[in-house]
Amino acid sequence: MLDTNLKHITNDSEYQDALAKNENVMICCGRMGPMCIPVYDVMENLEGKYPKVAFRDLPFDEAVGMNIRRLPECKSFTGLPFVVYFKNGKVVKATSSIQTKPQVTTILDEVFPK
């Protein structure tokens, strides 16, 4: 399990529930490493500012990570974390590697207009 204050996805059922029960979902699939921790921090900071978005983390190296790693949008990614934005259960954006708060905010505003 990842050591963040985000809601964790630890199994396939939780992954499916997150997508089925939330219109807008941002999932960060990563590890507790230098490229991922800043993204988790950004997500924790933005969570209260985007109440219509479900912010979730998911461990890259566990079986549940295959839900993100096998997405066609992530096939060419080489850097962690893999961050995937879903609208109504469908991928609307996917990014990889470290991201800043302005970069994440720009994507959130683009794919989940207020």
C-alpha cells in the first residue's frame, strides 16, 4: 500500500468501483519514489479544490497495477508515475513522469471543466 493521504485502490474490485461510482477520476499509479511523491502531494493539495473529481492512488508493482499498465494509452510510458484521468469510466487523458501542480491543474481544468 502507498503511504499517501489519498484513497487507495488495492484490488480490481476497488478499481472498478472507483470508475463506476465516480464521473471524474484521477488515478496515480506509482511507487513511493522521487518521481511519484510530488504528484501524490499535488493530488492531496488539489483534492479539496476539485470536489467533483475522485483522486486515487494505485500501487504500480502490485497486481492491481495491471489495470493501469495494460491501458493502450500507457503502453509507451517509461517513467513513473502513470497518471490516468477517466470520465464516465473512459480514459480522457494519460501522462507519465513527474508533474507540477500547474501541469496537473491545467489537465484537470481541461478534462473536467467546472
